[in-house]
Amino acid sequence: MPPTHDTGPALPGAEPATLDTVTAMFGRPNAFARQFDFWDRQYEGRRLFSELLGTFFLALVAVGGGVVNARFGGHAVPASARVVAPALMVMAIILFMGTVSGAHLNPAVSLAFALRGDFPWRRVPMYVVAQFAGAILAALLLRGLLGEPAPAGLTLPGAGISAPVAMVWELVLTTGLVSVILGTSSGAQQVGSFAALGVGSFIALAGLIGAPVSGASMNPARSLAPALVTGDWTAWWVYLVGPVAGAALAVGAAWVLRGPGGGKFGRRAAQGTLGTAWRPGPIAPSASDEEGRR
């Protein structure tokens, strides 16, 4: 079935529109018709590249702070800067490419959007692959430019903190992070690009209190990528189990607060809206759109 475009409620008697039908309306694929390309499955590569690039920059900053410190004597990047830098990077990434892929940047976020019903399950595996690929490339680049990252680039439990305690800490922090993401993208709380401020603020605040305990990762790709590059798997499960469980809890909390699903705003935030930034009139979604959301 030809790809279709999800743009909102249909006009009375409107037929589902596809790239082919819109092109036929204009006689050739003009600028407006080409916007529908972003809803064609053959353009999934654009979304995946967006996730890879965004996660690359996030990991470059998050992992790089510790690596730079190790390379330059331990005081080049203060602890507060190492906490705030990833938050600022996430804000910037959401603003510059959120419309392309939704700027998940985190397997736990992709899982949460899918559990919430705002993101198609069939797209989750490749999103996760792209996120891990971006984080691994960042860790490899840091290793190539600055030498062996060693434990400086890893996320580890703090001194005297057991792995189970660090896992629960990651679970709690991720529950808060994903709750902010789901909340700022749903219904009346949907605030568009200002959502970047809420998400970035939570990451910074969670890092200020969580970094000494668990590293405040909240992101399996950010933590497992440098573990893979260095071959050091110390407490690796903490940064997989904690964020995944936290994401699931956040989806449950969102259901209690708002009911099932994030509505059309939640779907647009999760999937990106670049192809629907403007349009001359409503176009009906097709049955395949509804099937894809499930």
C-alpha cells in the first residue's frame, strides 16, 4: 500500500492522500508534494541518521568530559560542567533535529514512546541500533584522539555504592526523565520546542544529585557504548535494567495521569513532524497510518 501522510482530521468526504496522489494534483513532484517523502518508508534512513548523529554528539559530550579530564590531569572539566554539558547538548539536539526523528537519543525513550502507543514498534529496533551506533562512534573517536578512555569514560557506581543501589537510582532518575519527555509531548502540556528546556533541565538537575551515586546515565547507549569500546563491563547491567525499568514505570505513570496514549501531539513529538510543518488543508490519515501506530 502506498505510504500516506498523517496530518490530522479529514474534511468531510476526503480521501486518504499519498505522495502519488498529491503529485498528481500538481502534475509533478513540486516542493509541497516532496514534503510527503518524509512519510515514505524509503526515507526511514533520514530518521535513523538523525538518531545516529544526535546520539553521537550526546555521547561525545557525556563520555568526553571524563576522557578529557583523564587526559589533562583531572581538572580540565569541573564536575558541574560534566553534569550540565550533556543537558545542554540534548536541548540543542532536540531543537535542531527533533522534527526529523523525534530526537529520542536513548533506547529507553524509544521504548517508552512505543509502550505509550505514540511510536510504531516496528521502528524501535533500528532506532536502538542507530543510537548505539552513534554512541559507539563517539567512544571510538575519543579513544582515537585522546587515547584509551579507560574507566574515565565509563558510567560506574560511586565509591561505596553497590550495583543494586546504583540500579535503583538509575531506575528512579529515568522514571523522572521519561515522565518529563512524555508529559511535555502530550495533550495540553505539549509545548513544542520549549520541551527541550524541560528535558534539559531535568537531565542537569538529576545529574547534580545522581552523578556521585550512579553516574546519572539514564541512557543505555551512553553507558554501554564506552563499555563495549574499552571491554570493561563493570556493573553494565545497572545501566540497562535501571533505565528500561524506569521507562516502563514512566509509561505507567503517564497512563494514570493522562490515560492511554499521548494523542496526535504525542505521536508527532515521538515520530517527528518535518514533513508536516505546513500544509494548505487537512488530509485524511489512512488505515495504514493507524496500523503503523500500533
